[in-house]
Amino acid sequence: MNTLLILAPVGFPLLAAGGCAVFGWNRVTAWLGAAAAAGLLAAAIGLAVTGPGAALWGLLRADALSAYMLIVIGVVALLAMSASPAYLAAELAAGHTWPRAMRRYGVLTQAFVAAMALAVLSSSLGMLWVAVEATTIVTAFLVGHRHTREATEAAWKYVVICSVGIALALLGIVLVHYAAAHVGVASLDWTTLSQHAGRLDPGVMRIAVVLLVLGFGTKAGLAPLHAWLPDAHSQAPAPVSALMSGVLLSVAFYAILRVKVIADAALGTGFTRLLLVIVALASLIVTALLLLAQRDYKRLLAYSSIEHMGLIALGTAIGGTLALAAVLLHILGHGLGKSVLFLSAGHLHQAVGSSRIHAVRGLAARAPLLAGAFALGLLALLGLPPFSLFASELGIARAGFSAGLGWVIAPAFVLVLVIAAALGRHARDMLLGPASPADAIPMPRSVAAALIAGLAACAVLGVAAGPLNTLLRTAAAIAGALP
């Protein structure tokens, strides 16, 4: 039973990809992605209930952290794939896509989801690297889906920068293997490396950890190798942007969580903490500076992703039960909120024909439902109650002060306030102002249902996990997340 549950998160999307490849994109196969995402989510919940098991074929293993990340992947994929049929139908009607490209979209999105599931189920650094590299290859074609000049440039930029990052990560893995081989450990398995981490050469491990954090941090959108993110996320189809921002970044950061366990055992907590604090603050500074003068609402959302990955890095640097609970809650809350916003932005872009902020005025009058979803999504992103990011950011702040890192928390949350002010100013310009009733923007029911479901889940999660004592109970429930 456990074997089937481990294989299902990868198998369901691959079956859906096969269906799209054989039968093309039509009224039936268009919903295969949503069905596969629902199956993935059900399998993830089953793994969370049954608990960890032995490694499958020495390659795959599902522990508490893997199961949690699979739930995040399943939830975001379900929202994105539920909105895909309406999105592609509008693209086809506008002449921005064609049946062959739609078939390719169906195959590639499901391969993308399968690769992310494989990444979090991998039991070794090597298999994880392969899965993360697979996501780069697949999503490069999705970023360039429209075949415009801007989309093609964004795809190439994405490939080049992420290839540099993944090469750094590979070099880090080679160094870890070198250090392990010198103490008689021939495996890159998480558990094995964690058990023998105290025997690994500290000098080699310091270089390896820097390379791994920079390499996987590139794919997670962390500074300094973050420049691919706003271009790729703004040019990809909206459901793909929801997947990339809502869950791919977190899957890449999942690799850093695994590396941190080994690094802390080999080097102590101070080295990785300092490294993550530096990249976290750098990411927040970059976001604050670039958001102030931003003129494109899709790039606005992309830069916001850098901010939230910086906060996740900050919480991981702090460490401890409360910080870990806050980080995991933040990953899910950000995935829900950012999915709602990118799906809203995609529908808005199709309606007005532009992603420029000045092209959108009076949205509240023109499309109340769309404006409401966009506004509530921004409130969730800004960390306001009752949404879950309020609880997670509060948890990160409290854990930081408790750990004696107030000197880091204070400037970090000052930057968060600057970012919130910039987002609020741009949102005010888009939502308010006069608009003609003739400019009304209709919304397909499937898109509306995905937006409402995402916002409701984010709010329910916030209400359930809001109190800090609930965060502590959550952390206790997933105490085995990091071996």
C-alpha cells in the first residue's frame, strides 16, 4: 500500500501527460490535469496519515516533510489545472495559441508536476538534483509557450541562469560525495549522510554547502541569482506561473532544507544560519528596491515571490520548532495566495491585452469578482489576518527574537513594510478609479471557482493556525520532518 502511495504522486501526472500526448487537448483531456492533481493530493494525504516507510528501490522515500510538500504541490496544481481549460480556450480564441501547442501544454504541465513530486520523494541528493534539473528543462518550453520575442528571451534567460545554479549545486553534491567517500560512506542518501555528517571534512563541507545553497537558491529565486524569475513568471501562461511561483520555488528550497540538516550536523548551526541570513536579507532588499518603481503587475507578483522566499530562508536560518512550523505554514500559504494572484493576473491580461499597471484602472467597477479576488489575494500576500501568512510571519518574527536574532528580524520586517507599501500603492491604482460599465470583464466559472477555493483555503488555514500555540502543535506533529 505504501509503495502505491509513493508511486502515485509521480504516476498520476505522467498518466495525464500520456493522455494529452495520445488524444490531444479536447474537452475531456483538458481536465486530466485537474484529475491527476486531485489524485496526487489524495496520495499525499494518505502518505501523511500512514507515516514514513522504507526507501523504495533505494531511490524514493516519503517522510513527513515529503508528504507535506506533496500536499502543497497537489493543492497548487489542482488550482492551476482547474483554471487551465478556460485560460487556453481564451488564448485560442485570441489567436495566441493553437491546438498543437495546447497538446504540448498538457503534456509539459503534467511532466512538470511529476518532476516536482519526484524531487520531494527523492531519497538522495543525486536523485533530487536530477528531478530539479528536469523541472528546468520542462518549464523552459512552457515559459516560451506564446513564442513571442519577450517569451523566447525569458525562456533563454531562465535556462542560462538556472543552468548556472544547477551546475553549482552539482559541484556541491560532488564535494559532499568526496567528503563522504573519505570516511567510507558511498551513498548520497539523506539518512545515511545525516548519520555520518559529524565525520565529514569541515573544510570540504563549507565549500559544498555554499555551492548547494547558491545553486538550489538560484532555482528558489533567492538573491543574488534571482534575475530569471520576474521575466519567466511574467511571460509564462498564468497557470504555469501559478505553479512556478506557488510551488516550484518551494520545491527548490526543500532541497536547501535537506542540505541544512546535513550541514548543521557537520559544521554546527552557525555556518548555514549566517549564509541563509545573508541571502534572505539580500532578497528582501532587492525586492524592496525593484517594487517601488515597478510598472508591470505580473512582474510585480514575481518580485513578491523573491520577498517570500527570503522570508522562508530567514525562518530556516533561525531554526527551531516554532520557526520550522512557521516556514512550512508560509510555504503553503504563499502557494495558495500566489496561485490566486497569478490566475487573476492571467485573466486580467487576457481581458485588457496588457500587463502594464497603467492599463488597468477602475477594476473594482469593471469586474467586481476579479477585483475582489485580486485584492484579497494581495491582502493574503501582505500577511494580513485572517490569512495564513499573518500567522507564519508572526511565527518567524517571534522565533527570531527568541533565538537572539532581533538584529536580523528588525531590518527584515522594515523591508517587508516597504514592500507592503509599494504593493498597496500599485494595487490602489489598479483597483480604484472611474470605469465605464461597457468595460465589464466576465469570468469563466472554473476560474472563479479556483480563485474562491484558493482564498477560502488560505483563510481557513490562517484561522486554524493563527494562534502561536497552534503553530507549536503543528510543529510537534511534523517534528520528524527533518531527520
